[in-house]
Amino acid sequence: MCSGASRALLWGGAGTLPETHAHMKPTDTLPALVQAFVEDGAYAAELLTEFMRHVATVARPYPAAYFALSDKSDASVDDLGHRSFTVCARIEKGRFPFEGRAPFQTFVSESMDGRTIRYHSFYAKLSITREILRDDYARNIRRDPVLRWRAELYGNVGTVLKAHCTAVPQGRGVPPKWALSGPGLRVMQPLSVMESRLRSMDDHSVESLVLGALKMTGSMSQSQLTNLLAAVLPPPPSEEAPATSPNEAIAERMDIRAAVAQAWQELEPLDQHLVIALARGDAYEDLIARDPRLQHKVAVSRAVSRVGKLFMQRVVEHLDLPASPDMTPRALMEPIIGVLIDLHPQEFEGASS
Amino acid sequence: MSRSTYESLFDGPQGGDPAEDMVRALALAGRLRRSAYELATDEMMEGTWVEEVADESEMRLAADDRSLTERTYAGGGYTIVVQRTLEGVHVAQQLSGPSGATLRLADKWIPLEPGVSVELPLDGMPDLLVLMDLKGREISLR
């Protein structure tokens, strides 16, 4: 027994309406394809083809850094299309408009039309496809030395903005812009002038450059300031990002996953709260909101000591790796955080995957 | 004060106590993850790589209680309501204004009669309708 959507598609094939509506113009078939897929598991190939077409369009302007392993090719765009389809079909999303449902299920339940389905799946700024691109980009940022430098710069710019500037809201979902606190008229300068004036400054600390830039304009977003400072500051020495990081392989090893799981179980709740806050990169206010006992300096110091010793004993000693300049504590912690997020997604909610 | 103790962890390994350096490395890796994610999210929400910006006013959202299957156009003393049927057909009806008007949709002319429904060759709700009255004047209805 197939649903109405499947019957409609069966009468004329995808793209054609049933005979009773033959006098009308062909309508958008996407809603019927999604409905047939959700209700009968039918027309998966047709729906996937439709997905691949739109994903290829969305992906066109993105640079390689947004694709798996920083490689933009036919294969990686196809891979993006498949992953986008899989998320829509199977992954429950918490945010609006999905609210705990898989996107395809939402499209059917809310009787969304084709344009709305395409909007949420591909073309919105916050679409399923663009979320996957964003996540791949965030992962590549951590692997590529130049991109990592930009992310660290972005974090440092944010620290200066929060300490010295005022956020200017830009509307729902759009990151705020930042302006200097206090009154005063400022003459807005073209970006090229700002760049050259910042270059000529004696003090090239992030704080001086950010405040100097904002004196020459009305307001800027954190990422715009990051781009500006990245153009002014000398870039890091370029080195090629490894195709696959040895750390990623570590995160996949069963013995390592078991060791991380064991270490986590042995931590006291207070220690776990510290690890969660650190892995999420939380500010101090978030830490003490999570566990007020961590307001006390002694509590933090003891938790640091316990966590450090336990991870040394259970995980690092378990690695049994030859000494290598790549195997710094920092390089090892990246896959360990990955394992913790995999094993305890709810506790680490908010930490990027 | 535990703030300085906590925040100093993000300065990275100091080459002292290896156990504490592990925690410092954890803090640094966590902060980098956050910065990378926030940078990527900011660029996404700023639409850095968005070529086509969809008109959100025409998007149908789950919590949106506006009718997307009906829209009323008015101008020059005329009022026309356009409804989209379940089958996806657009149907217009003149609610007010003198008789004898004609709708112009691209190269198609559709005569209107007050109170009578007529089918329109439309794919979606247009932003405006163009109508010719009996005197041949062109009137835009929004």
C-alpha cells in the first residue's frame, strides 16, 4: 500500500501530475518526492538526484577549506550531497523549524512547499548543507596551520572586543558588530586606508590593532576584524597540512577510546565539570555556573591536579607511542576531546564535533 | 580567586608539571575548537559564501501563521484575492472595483468579472498584479 504522494508520482513519474490534473501546469515535485520517501521509502534515487543538483549549486562558491580534507573536487561535492541527504533523512535536529525531528519528517509534517524545503535543505544561510560545510571548515581550521592561526586570532580579537567594546546587535541569527564604548564621532575610512594605517602603527598587539581599527570605522563584526588583522599581521610560516592527521587515527583506536572512557568514569563530578568547561573553551562565568564549587581557587587547583594525573595514567601511558615532536600534549588532547564528545555527547553539548 | 587560575590554563603548557601541562593542553585544544567553530559559524551567518539570498518573507516556516495560500492585492480602487489550491493552481477573484478589467500576466490577458473565479497561469504568488481597466489604464495592485 503506497501513500498518496507515491501514487501521484507513479501515475506520471516524477515531474508529471496525475491525469485528473493534466490540464494544470506541472508543479514542484520535491514535496511529493520527500513525502513518498518518508512514507514509503520510495523514490530515494530521484530525491537524491535532486539533492545532488542543489548541493552542487550551493557548493560552487565555497573554497576548498570548506570540504572534507580541504579538497574540493567532484568526489567531495558528491560526498557533501550524500551527507546532506543522510542528515535530512535520518538525523533529528533540535533547532527551529525541526524541533527534534529529522528534516524530511518535518517537511512532510509541516506540509512545506518545494521552495521552503529547498530553503531549509540548501539555500538558507543556516541550511542543512551549509551546516555540514561549516562543520568541515571548523575541522579543517584545527588541522591547517594557517587557518588555525586565523582561528586563534579570531579568539584573541573576541577577548579584546568583550573587554573594551560594545556589541551592536544585527538582528536574529546575525553575529553582532562591535563599536568602541563611549561617545565620539568617527570618520569612516576605506578598508585599504585602515590596513595601511594599522600597518604603520608601532604596537602590533591584537588589542592595539582592534581598538585602532574601530577608531577608523563605525562598527565591525569579529570576523571582519579578524580578516583585517590577518591582512596586517605577518602570516605564520606556511607548512602543509597533513592529509590525515595521526591524531585522528588515535581517536579511532578502540584501546584509546576505552582508556578515555575509563578515565572519565574515574573522575569526580567536580573534575568532570572542569573537563567539560575546558573542552568547550568556556569562559570562567560558564564554569562556575556549571558548578559553583569551582569558585574556590583550591577546588580548581585540586581538580586540575586530579584530571592531569588521571589522564596521564590512563590515556597517555596507554598510547605507548614512540617519542615524536608531533606528539605534544596539545596534539594529543585534540583527539581525546573528540573521543569524549563521541562518548558523552550530552555532557559535552555545545562543544563542536 | 579561582578566575585567574582557570584562565591561566588557556595559556598553554608551561613545560613544568607534565600532569598540569596535560590539562593546559586540554584547555588550549578546547579554546581552539571553540574559536574555529565560532569563526566558521560567524562566516556562515554573515552569508560569506551565499550567492542567492532567498526572500524570507515568502518562506513558509513551521511557526508562521500567515496564509501562504492566499494573498490580497489592492490598488486603484480594485481588490483581487489570489488563492493557491491544494493542487497548486492559482485562482483569482475580483472583490471590488468596476467590471471590465483585465489582468496582464506576462504575455497572457485574463478578463475578470467581479465575484467570478478565474485560473491564473502562475507558479507562485507574484509581488504585484498588473491590471488594465476599461479605459486601458495600467494599474499596479500590491
